[in-house]
Amino acid sequence: MHTIPKKTFPFLNSSEMMDLLRHEKSGTPDADIELDEDLSNHAGSNKRIICAACGAHITDSSFLTEVQGNTSHSFFNPHGYVFQIECYRKAPGCFSTGVPSAEFSWFAGFAWQISVCATCSEHLGWLFTGDGPSFFGLIRDKISESSDRT
């Protein structure tokens, strides 16, 4: 069972944290994400996108995708925290949890779920599902690029 420390989600109040933990078991990797896909076989100048906290492989730069005209966005949540995110079609190294919510969604027609690193449970961003293909909005400060293909 994943344990998600409160420090990982400083923007959640106690009620929201309890809801997240209550629904944690319902979180499953997205059906349209192939977890057994070998990302290390991508050719060219693709870079591994890794968790800044533990170095786990989260996705590849080849999965960067344009959403509402851009691959990068800046938003704030209801508590005033500002997030700079990058959008990816797939993020097999993420675990999405909780019930999808359309409340205060940054993308019209999409609901969000919290996404954490499947290895260390660090909050990395959100999975957005709804009108159009699903995608991950990963927080720039929580991920980094690595050209290391090992």
C-alpha cells in the first residue's frame, strides 16, 4: 500500500487529504497507458524525464504534447500556489489516485486526479481526463531531464 505523506500535498486541507487517502486504493494506472512499454527503446534525441526526488523514470520527452496550443502552462490553485506544468501523453512512471474532479480544473472539459511518482510517492502533477485524449500535467520543478539511457 502506498503511503502518501502530508508534506507531499501542502496545498490540500485535512479534509481533502483524508479524501485522497480514502480513495487511494481506487487509483489505478490509466487504461490507455501501456505500463509494460519499454521507453528506453525510443530512438533519436529523446530524453528520459525523471522524478527530481528519486530519479525514477517517469516518461520520455517524445511524449510531450500540446494542450490548448502549448506544451507548457502556468496556473495557480485555489490556495494561491503557482504551478508551471508540462503536458505529456503518457507517464508510465506515475500513479494516479483519487476520484477525478472537475472542480477548479485548469483545462475546460477535463477532470483531474493527483499523480505521484510510482517509486517514491512524490507529487508530480495531475492526470487530466475528459474531452479529448487524456494527458499528464507534470510540475516542472518536480521532474528533470536525463540524457542517460541506462
